[in-house]
Amino acid sequence: MTTESIDQIDQHIARFTATVLHQALVEGTARFWRRRAEEFATVGTPDCDQIAQACHHHADLITTTGLDAAAEDTLAALAHFISTAPERAA
């Protein structure tokens, strides 16, 4: 294997790791807001119903648009860190 092909594999692993982390975070975050919406909805007051509605909207927004730029940067850095772990261990 050449150094170039190893670098390509490392880049692929970093992109794959970032994608998996991104998906897990988006799904987990949206799930959190949906669960929070359910908790407020069970209270049954008009104010809590409005809060539940806002939580549902927030979950939908996260699912549709993804995370903000800061979270994306953090995930990319984490993916890079994970993909270079074997190099640091050597």
C-alpha cells in the first residue's frame, strides 16, 4: 500500500466517523426535544402546551436543517482526533 492510499483511507475514515457522529447527535438531540415536548404536553395547561409545541418545532428544525456551524466544527475535529488515534499511539 502506498502512502497516498493510506492517506485516502484515513480521510475516508475521518469522513465516515464525522457522518456517524453527526447523525447520532442530530437524532439524539431531536429525540431529546421530542421527549421534552411530551413531558410538557402531559401537564395540560395552555402555557405548557405552547412550550410542547415549541419543543416539537425545535426537534423538526434540527432534523431538517442539521446542527449549527459550531457543532459541525466540533464533530469534524472529533472525527479527525478519532481517525488519527493509531498515529498518536505509535
